[in-house]
Amino acid sequence: MAKLLEKVLGEVSRLSVQDRQALAEFLQAELAKGYDSDSAAEKEIFSNLSLAMAMRGMESENGPEYSDSDLKESFS
């Protein structure tokens, strides 16, 4: 699902500001038709989208590299 969200976000980022606004309004209207605030599936979708938006652009950042020598304890 994360790959799909990344693809959608990539495509949305190519839209003009007006088209993004129109898309947001369309999505809000569609969600209002059948949105159930207690739906586990809806919560998962929004959670994944939120995470994808928060992590967007971080793929190119260098992160720490860990090796087995960094482990204090191992379980087998």
C-alpha cells in the first residue's frame, strides 16, 4: 500500500495548485458519502497517508548505518 501512496503523491505533486484543490474537494466529497469514522480500514488508510506525507523527501537523506557490532544483545 505504501508504494501506491508514493505513486499517488508523486502524481499529485505534478498537478497545478488549482488541480490539487479540485482533487482535494473531490476526495472530500467522495469520503463524505460513505465515511465511517470508526472504520478500521479508513483509519489505516489515513494513517498510511499521514505517514507517507511525513516521510516524503526523506528517502534521499543519508541515515545511520548499523552493523552487528552495534547490537548490545542478540536473540536467536
